[in-house]
Amino acid sequence: MGDEAQTTSTTVSKEITSQPNQDELILAQQRQIEKEISDSTTLVGELEPISSLNNEYSSDEVYLDKVKDLGEKYKFIRRTRPDGNCFFRAFSYANIERLLSKKEDYNEFYRISEESKDVLVSLGFQQFTVEDFYDTYMEVLKKLKNIENLDEAHKELHTTFNEQGFSDYMVVYLRLLTSGQLQKDQDFYSCFIEGDRTVTDFCHQEVEPMYKESDHIHIIAACAALNTGVRVIYMDRGTEKSCTAHDLPEGCSPTVHLLYRPGHYDILYL
Amino acid sequence: MAGMSPSERRLQKELMSLIKEPPPGVSVDTNIAEQNLLHWVIHMEGAAGTLYEGERFQLQFKFSNKYPFDSPEVTFIGNNIPVHPHVYSNGHICLSILTDDWSPALSVQSVCLSIVSMLSSCKEKQRPPDNTFYVKTCNKNPKKTKWWYHDDSV
């Protein structure tokens, strides 16, 4: 609450109580918006051609030029639900997806993931909260590992990531891994945090809570945690005709490609 | 633990851990929690060497079936509500981890520790400046308040 005056007279408070409570109205509206988003978008969508983006920008020259440019470099887009978790969901999905066809790399990824719980606990995370998410995360990775047929593995991945119960557990665990990475290398990451927050404060407020949006620093740490690189294609209202690409970490050979439009990430396919 | 929902499984684990290794000055009322896993009452003692030394408080935790994705609803109950700049006289607590900064990696135990530490760092016992207004106009559920976290020092 703000610092409203302490001297509330009875007349004022009567007036106020007879009106609907502002806080409740704001929160109710927020819930309504969230519901509209979740009713209209699946957590992770099907592959769609790049040209499907044209529908969103039918009368917007700046964006249409950029969609055209994007279409020359990429074949498909897979949309994710814009709920603040889109980076983590997209990255986790796309990374597992590309590993499905590379048995050896998948096994290596599986091995590193198996060890990750102990790493997090040694960094001070509570054993049983980490365990909760780790167990589900490993259950999913194991299930996918044991599916021989590639098409079926892809289907299973897609189904899993569209079941809120599993999908959100995957998101939380990647958030925890990212937080662990930031805290492990806090000397390095502290330079990128504005204000007088510590890396640990930042993790508690901006990385671990669900629905908090991701910035460069989240992406770099998540890449380090999963030992891979991402190319982010920026599409915004800037007047240049093409989209800008950023490889994170800089100079990597990216394995996952994401489209960024202000506030949102989707997955791209070459 | 067959037949339990994920939130019940998680709460059962937390309850066991809190019974086995409670933080200093914190104890869970097992009778109430075992009757209904979604409703706990926790007894808390003011820490030695603080303004609340010797005082006893009760905290109520209510969980939804979306826990731990949804934060628990936490309020002070009973006849001794701590007099503290972030605690309203109706038991509502202004603490960011209970709403905006809640994360599924937090737990009942970490919430209790934060509240103990919030009480312990208090320099002067007083109610929030907007107590009268807030208590008259707020919803019964503190999670329906749009909190502004304006001071981290107490």
C-alpha cells in the first residue's frame, strides 16, 4: 500500500467503501487478460510458415518488409503463449527438440541434467523444492530418451509441453538452472545488473518467479546452463528493412533460433 | 502417496520436513494440517534479542490446488497480531514474496524465515501508516490487494 494519509475521516472512508475496491478491479482485469491469452494460444503451437506473420501486420509496411526478410532466412515459426514464460518454454522445447535427432548429444545433455540437482543444492537451494521440479524434468527427459521412433518422440515432446502440469515444471526447472548459473558466476553477471541489487536478489525477483520476462542476462545464463548458444532475431519498429540477429553468447554457433518481438519470444526453424 | 495431486504431494513433503526440522521458534500445528492439507496454522515465537522477544504469534497458511505455482495466502491470526510497520491490524502482511516475488522454489519454511527476519529487523513497534484506511477497505484475502512495496529496511 502507498502512504495514504493516516487521518482517514469517516466521511471519506464511507465514500470509498461504497465504491468497488480499486485493487480488486485491477486484479480482476489482469485475470481477464490472462484468461483471454490462455484461451486463444496453446502453450507451444504447431509449425507455421513464416508468411503466417503477415496476417498480424497486414497494413504495417515496416513489419511486412521484415517478415519478407525473415522468410528468406527461415522456413517456419512455432509460436509460444505470451505469458512471461515464453523464453524459458521456447528455449527448453527447441533445445530438447534439436537434441532428439542427435542421440549422443542427447545422452550428454541427459547426463549433465542428472547432475544438476546436486549442483543447485550445493548453491543453497532447498533440497525438497528443487527435487520436486527436478524429478518431473528428468521424468520427461527419460521418457523422450526411450522413444526410438523420432516422429513419436517429437509428438511426445509436443504433447508434454502443452500439458500445463508438465510444461510449467519444465519452465520452473530451467528458471532454477538459470538462477543457479547466475549465482555460480556472480562476479561476472553482477556487472549487468542495474541498481544496487545483488545477483541473488535479482534471481529471487526476476528469474525464479514464474511469469517474469526474460532479458539478455537470463538468456546468456540459460545458454551457459544448458551448454548451448541461441540466435535471437529482433523484429521491431526500427526503420531498417531487415531484422537484426544477435548470437548469445557472442561468437557462439547457435543451435536454437528465436524470434523476438518486443516482449515476446517464438521459435524459428531454418 | 498414490492418488495425491501434485500440490498435495508437495505439501505433504513440506509438512514432514517442517515437523522434522522446524526453523528456530517455528512449529506447525499438525492436528489442523493433517485434517486439511490446504490449511495450516503455524506458531511463531518472537526471536530473542528483538522487540518481539517473549511474544507468541499464530500464522495461517491457505493453499490453492495450484500451489506451488500460486503463492500461499498468509495472515497473522489470533489475539496477538504483531505491531509492525508491514503488518496490518487485521493480520495482513505486506511482504513481496507473498505476491509479486513468489516463486515455486520457495516454501512454507522460507516464508516463515522471511517473516521471522522481517520482525527481527524492526526498530520501532508501530502499525503501517495507512492501517486504518486499509483495514476498512481491503478484501478479506490479502492476495487481492495490489501491494506497493515501498520500504525494504524493516
